[in-house]
Amino acid sequence: MCRSIKTLRPPATPEVGEEDIRAAALQYVRKVSGFRAPAAHNQAVFDEAVDAVAGATARLLDGLVVRGRQ
């Protein structure tokens, strides 16, 4: 996987912001698509994928229960 995607769940990263989630989503979509920056005709689908991955990541992080944390 992408080495630049860091673990976002607590306690590895105590405070995760929208920027962190979006950056991880962007790196994931870049890796999967093979494009660092898509051509103009692929930009919309690329952006949609980043939004979808960011949304799924936010839902995942919101739903995780980390044992031993209060």
C-alpha cells in the first residue's frame, strides 16, 4: 500500500482532521488509479473517488471502538 498513508485511528493519531482524511483518500486514489494528477477528462471521476473514499474513511473512524480508551 501507500507508505505515505498514516494510521488515522486513535491512539496512533490522537486528533484526526478532515485534512488528514482527505490526504489519505487522495493518496489511495492516486495509488489505485496510477495517476498522480488525472487528465482533464478523468478529473471528475477522480474527484468523486476521493470524496467517496474520504467519506468512507470518516464513517469508519467515527464507528471504531478502541478498547481501553475512555
